[in-house]
Amino acid sequence: MEEVMLFATIISPIVIALVQLAKKTGPVSSRYSPLTSLVIGLLVGFIAWPFTELDTVMRLWAGGFAGLAGSGLFSLGKKTISNNDNEAA
């Protein structure tokens, strides 16, 4: 399980970047960004087979964790920044 979490940590920034790219360039609503993040995380985990020795199921778990963590981390950071801006005003 440690390997899965380590791999999820490594691919999380990639998932976050791809979700933001999808939201900026495609018809993805911010309402569906957690679902989009999960799907992109699963895809990144699945196609990352040359970079790890984890089997497919473990890569999918890592991708799912990265997708969910990526969407939560981005929204938490966005809320924190907006709260700091409101307090400064």
C-alpha cells in the first residue's frame, strides 16, 4: 500500500495540471471537476505502466487516489487563497 500512496503522490501534480487544462480548453464545468479529476487520475494511473512495476489494479488505485486528492487539494487551495484575500480587504 505504501507503493500505491507514493505513486499517487507522484502523479497528483500531473492530474491537477491535466484537469486544469481540461477545464480551460474543454467544455468541462467546474461542477464536474472532481469527477473529471477522478477519471483523469484513473487514466494517468493506467497509462503509467512503463514508469512503475505496480500491476494494473494498483496503478488504478493510485490514479484514483491522485484524482481525488488533486481535486480536493486544488479546491482547498482556492478557498484558502480567496479567504486570505477577503481578510486582507
